[in-house]
Amino acid sequence: MHPETLVETVDFPAPSEGTGDQSPGPASSTVRADITGRTHPGKIRPNNEDNFLVVRFGRFLQPMMTSLPKGDLATEYGETGYGMAVADGMGGMAAGEVASRLAINLLVNLVLETPDWILSLDEPYSDEVAARAVRRFYQVNESIIERARREPRLKGMGTTLTLACSLGTDLLIVHVGDSPAYLLRGKELHRLTRDHTVAQQMADHGTIPLQQVPSRYRHILTHAIGVREAGSEPDICRLHLCDGDRLLLCTDGLTDMMDDPTISGLLQSQVTSESACEALVDSALERGGRDNVTVVVATYHVAPGS
């Protein structure tokens, strides 16, 4: 892992009803996820530079024939995880669309090339999973820079990239740019990421409160995929999921159109992830749809005692 990478483990209060004391379980079979994604070009932009991906991955073993006595083996063994990625491209002409699409494709290929998949975020595996994520972000960054070097029409292209990976009740968020991740737990909406923008940097340094930073600084990225040096350095967040948790990944086409309380209300009012996606995108369009808008919503159902 890069020596400057900060891995933050966050702990939000568990819902007061129906969950009891929670502890990470080794078997992902106790967790089900209802996940839906939706993207829309908006009402003003001529093309959509956002892209997203939702995957289910795992390891399984299903006995086909055996001489062992009945009951010695389970009918099927398996570990399942879920991956979600959102990327908001930037650059002239079609370069932004190329960058966001390429970032997700490259990330998938790097995962597939890994010979030993780790399907646990328990110690001691969690540090290695985080380290691999950082390395992959750097590799994606270098590949996009090289592609832009080879093709002058793509000069200046880049993208945000926010990745979520859940294994059982453990969740890992890896993030570069200003495409945020949120967790709705009960009635409380928690923002899991910090924007890598000049506006956020000014607020962090105490120069000016974030609410007072001029809007022109809110979309100037300090970190992004497709830039040299530390531009692709990701933030990493780990947390433990509880039953009923709802995860949201989105682009700023959503957050520019509505504040966090509005997002929270829409997430709470919808029964399914699909209806939540539709409600969020439709609301952004109704409020002007000034940018491409992409949302991915995952609702987690965790068996008692997991």
C-alpha cells in the first residue's frame, strides 16, 4: 500500500431495533443485497460521460458425486460478494466518456487477472485487500494517462472513480474525485467520502467554510484518475453493515441538484433499491438536470446474529 494512504474504519451506531449486537460473520450466505443502478444524460449535456457497474462475485463448490456418507458434505459451499463502481468522466468532446468507461473496464480486468481472490475483509486479509485496491487505482491511472498520450484527441481526459465492495457484512469504499458514497442507517444519512475538490481543500485548511466557497471551486478536482503523481491517491473507508442499511453511490449530477436531507428522505421513502434509484434520478431531472446523473443503490438484508 502507498505509505501515505489512509485507511479509515468508521463505526456508526447500529439501528436500535431488530439487530441486537452485530459482529462480522465469516459466511456471506447470511447477507443478501438488493442492488440497482441508473444513469441519465440530464437535460442540458449532449452526451453522458458517467458510467457505472454492479457485479456479484464469489467462490463456490458444489459436490457432484461422492462416496462419502450422506450428510458429510453440504449440498453447496459458497462465498459471495458485491461490487459497485461509479465514474464521472471529464475532458473535451468524448474524452470524458472514454475515461469513465475505460477506468471501469481496466479495474475489472485487473481484478480478473488476480490469481488469488480474497473473499474476506477479516484480519489479516483486510489490509491486503485495501493495498490491492490502491495498486489497481494507480494502474488504472497510468493506463488512462498512456492512452491519452497515444491519442491526442483524448488529451486531458480523466474521471472520478468510486468503488464499493461488500463481503458478507464488511464494506470497503475506495474513492477518488467527487462522486460521493453515502450510507443510510435507520433515519440517519452518513456521508462516507470527502470530495477531492479545491472547495473542500479550502474548507479543510480553514480558509473559508465550505458553504461559503464560490461555486466555481466546487468542481475543480485535486485528485482524479488520469493525472500524474498523487492525483489518483484514493481514500479508503471500511465499515460493518447492519440489517436494513442502504448504500448510495452517485455522481455530482445528483448532489448538485439536491441537499443531503432531500437525498435521505427519498432513500427512506422507497421500499426497493430500484424505486429509490428512480426517485433520485427523477428528482434530479425535475430540479433542472444540469449534468449527467448516475446513482447506484444497494439495500442490505442481514440475518440475525451475523
